[in-house]
Amino acid sequence: MRQDRPSFSHGALIDTSAYFAFADRDDVHRSDAQAVFTRLAESRVRLLTTNLILAETHALILNRLNRLVASRFLHDTLQGSTTILWVTPADVQQAAQIIDQHDDKDFSLTDATSFAVMERLRIGVVFTFDHHFVQYGFSLLTPDRF
């Protein structure tokens, strides 16, 4: 699925690490996250995330930052332009197969369900700082590759 230029025909999936980098002023990827989110907004790319990414991100922000930032993230995401994609039982089954087939990788259930949803909906581009998406073969958004 790797491409020279990302195709946004089905939108771009936003992963936990991108959301967290944007929320945490001290994150090493903060400036890259700000740049990519700005370009996504300017380009009017359809932003997508899953309900599992939403839950994982809220919990991460709550535990590593604070309740206020976590609450703001949740509110902004639910009230904003991001489409929440609900992971189906079939996606969970596919994720379990992905995890089993790639026993040399430490894919989390959230990662693997993201892969399954992306495959099901033909989403080829993801905004993340998580190397697991590259290991699985997806195109990553970066400030210099947009």
C-alpha cells in the first residue's frame, strides 16, 4: 500500500500517537503533528478515526497529561469534523488474525483493528508516529510527505 504521494480519496486515519503529540506540549513530535494537522485542515482531507483509537487516546491523555486536556480532546473530536468509524465484530476477528499472522510483531488490538478498518474501507493513508503501521504496509503522513 505504500505510495510516493498519499491518496486521500477515502480520507486519512488519525491514530493515537498523532493526537497525543498534538496534545502534549512536550512531545518530541509536537511540531510535526501541528504541521500535518494544519495541512490536513487546509486541504480539507476527510479525517477519520476509530472508536478504539478515541478511547485509547482519551485514556492516554488522561493518564499522562490531565483530565481537562483529555476532556477537551474528547469534546473536540466528537464535536469536530472527524468521522468516528466503529470497529465491527468482523474487524475484531480480522485483527485477531492479523496479530496471529504477524507473531514477530507486537501489534496491539487497537493497531490491528485499525489495520482491519483501513483495509475494509480502503483507507491507504494514516497520520501516526507509530511504526507498526509502516510494518503493516500503510503510507504515513509527515510534514515533508503530504
